[in-house]
Amino acid sequence: MYQYTCDAASPAQSKQIWSRMPLQPFSDILTPFSYSVLAEMTRRAWFRYYERIGLSLPFAPRHLCRRHFGRLYIDVKWICERDVEAAGLQPLALEVNGERLPLCTWTKPNLLGGMRNSRNQRRLANELAHMAAEMADVTAQAQAWYEKVKGLRWTQAEILQIMEEIERYGAGPLSVFYAARHNLERAYNAILQMDGQSKATDRIQMINNTLCDLQGLVELTLTDLLLEVAQIAHATPSVREWLAAGNFDGWESHWSNHAFGHKLHELMSLFGHWATGEGEMANPRWSETPDFLFKGILACVEIGAHEPARIPSAAAVQQLLDSLAPNARKDAAQHLAQIRSLSVLQSQAMNAFSYILAGTRLWADAAGHEAAEDSRLTDPADAFFFELEELKRMMTGEWNVSNIDEIQSTAAARKAEYAEWQKAQPGDLLFDDDEAYPTHSGLPGVVGNATGPLRRQKGLQPLLCERAVVGARQLDSGWAPTLPVAGGLLAAAGTPLDPIVAAARIWHVPTVVGLGPHYNRLVDGAQTRLDGARGAVEQ
């Protein structure tokens, strides 16, 4: 997971090390609007994080993010340098071209320095615990903002008001997400660096297995509720017929006086702000296109889906500890506890941040319609091919009807560029401008084996093929409704740390992520063998 090859003459001398790892749970290729929103929120989120753990920064970093073939990369060297400065934390370490490479310089402190670092590290641990305790309030605030935005009539004054709120409201939940994700990655990385008898792939698998009984993931709340709705549908022939017909227009009024409708309303009120392809705000939310959720309910009914058996993790924890050197086991146990709590916090923070993304999509849609009224845009959806500041210029009149030719030519050029990005396969890391690629072609996600014809995702909706091996370029939390029916999951991108993979473990769905270019060589429909323990996929 941290092993790469790179053609750079001296990766260790790079001034900046750019990574896509912190944002792996989000969509990889982003429209200019989504990139610009996430990049600005990311700057503010990291500023908040370090301010909270006691590091005073003069300003949010201007060059923390960069775009490369439509992907958002974050300067992880800058982050690790701030970790050292704030609490003396050892930086993440990679293996590049066969050599160990810490992401920044770190020296062992003297006695006084060690005491200071210990105090600051306790503060960090306390702040992470406080973030978890505050998560319900953070989510409620994000939801309240979304509900406010959803209820607007979108007068020009309202458009101008909301555009000034987007980054401010988004930085809070995104800061919690990055806090969870970054420290989760640090805990994984620390265990992988420890002395012991197991190789990297086996150790990743063993860490994964210790999370087989994780509770509190929002993705599991979704699947539990999906099963409850499916149980009502199973007992009601008229509901099954309606689901099978596939015409879901007017579902709220159609089932308003039925237990099925009440439970559907609960499902949509909790998860209507979610989307498949999270992070890309051009993608519709489930509240706009609920077909996938309703088809997921029908799939659960047809196969008789039921709750997965819960397997205690004690044996898996002991197996991992036994594989490590005796002097590493105490620290490893502490890191495992962090991985459990931070996995849940990451999931919850993503859910809260999804409210912000859903509200921001509504604003962009309103701005697009405003600009289309005077023909500055030929299609309101073209708004997503402009950066946030560019849309603001349109809304304030700075970019007005006298600029129609420039605006429309910009949209056309951006669309063409976006189409080209789909064909690119950039490295997971950039050492300055030199790309680095993983040495592996597959990472263990969930232990287990699956065999069957490969069914690739086409379009935005995940596939709901009974017990099939389902493939995608990227899995995200929007795939959660597939967990009760999938036989196996594989993806070109992603890591074992991602929330959807954590949820797949509870459902015992064999999963391999991080296949990279190997995914493109797999033939749709061909018999496919997936080994989640080895992170291997064969045809």
C-alpha cells in the first residue's frame, strides 16, 4: 500500500510530495467546479485542524492542492512537516524504488523535547476524542444548512448569499474527515513499519481482519434500514409489483399512507443527500434520482437478503499481535484501537460533509439556471465546468452577457479537456512533477474468495447483480446498497482504509481495491476469480 516506483532521479529531494491518498473515498476525476470547491475547503480544513491541535499557522496554505489530469492531489510532505512541528509525530514512510522514504525530516528529540512532544500528542488524542463526541452536532449543523439551501426559491439575493457560505460551512466537517483519515493512515502505516514475520500484503490483511466486528459506520445504518424496507416489501405483494415495474415517479404520494412509504421516507430523509461518485457535485443526489435505492430494495427482496453474521475480532487481533516482534505489540494494540475509532469517525464525517456537497450542488444548479436565462450558458449543467470563483463572477455580473463568447468557448474547452482526463492513468503520487505508481496490482480489502462473471459498472449507478463479481473504477460509500447482494467487489482505485471497504467487511463481501491498470485489462463478462486475502484478481 505504501510501495511505489518512480523515475525521479532523487525522490527524497523533492520539495513537494503530492498524494491522492487523503481523498481516496471521493471521486477521482473532478469537474473544475468540484475541484475548486474541494481544494478551497481543503485549505481551510487543514488550517482548522492544526489550529485545533495547538499549531498556530499565519494563514491557510496557498499551494496545498494541485490538479493533475483532473485529479486532486494534496501536498502530504507539507502535512507531515506540520505534524512534526505540532507534536513531533514521526512522518508517514513509503518505500520508493525499494528504499524506505519518510515523507519529511524527523529527528529523535532529546529528553525535554520528548516530554513536550508527549504532551502535544496527548492533546492530539484528546482533540480526536472531542471530534468524535461532537460529531452529532457537526452533522446537525451541516444538515440544517442543507435544509435551508433546499428550501430557497433562488432569488438573485439568495444566490449571492449562499455562494459566500459554501466554503465556510464545508471546512468544519471536512476538517474532521481529514483528521480521521490522516491519523487512520498514520496508524495503518505505523503497524506496517513494525518488525515482524509477515510481509506487507499479509499484514494489511491481518489489520483488516481485526475490523470484522466494527460498529457505528454510517454505511451500516443504511444497509440495516434497507433491509427493514425490504422486509415490508417482501410481505406486501403490491409493493413488490410496484418495485418490479420500475416507475418510481410520485413515490411519496403513492405510498403516503402505507408502512412502506413511511419507512421509505425515513430512508430518504437520512440518505437522500448521498450520491454515487461522491465528491463530484455534477452527480445527482439520491433524493433527485432514487432509482438505485429502490432497485436495491427489490434486489434484497428477490434474494432474501438478511443481516450478516457478526464475527468477533479477538482471534484476528491476537493473530496480528503474534506476528509482530514482542516489543512492538503494545504499540500495535494502541494503533488498532485508533484504527477502529477513526474508521467510524471517518465514516460519520463523510456523511456530514455530504450534506455540504449536496447543498453546494443545489447552489451550482441555481447559478447555472441563472446564467442560462440570458444565454451565457447554453445548458445549466455547464456550470460545473467553471470554477467556484468564476461562477461567482457570473452571479455578481462581472462576467456578463458581453462575455458570452468567452464563457461559452471556455465551457466547450473544459468539456473537451474533461473527456481527455477520462483516458489518463496518472500516478498515485507526484514527487514534484514526477509520477510514482504502486508496485502492487491489488490490495486486500476484505478476506474471502468469489468466482463468477465480471460485471463492470457502467454510468453512475452501481450494479445490483446477485452474487456477481462487480467491478468499478472506484468504490465509494454510495455503493453501500450493493453489499447485501454482491458476491465480490473489485476496483481500480481505493484503499483498505475507505469506509465502503470497512462496511464490506461486516457484510463478508470479498473485496480487492487498488488494481490500477490491471483493472482495464479485465474482460467484462469473463469468469473472474477474486481472492480478498491476497488482493488478487485473475481471469
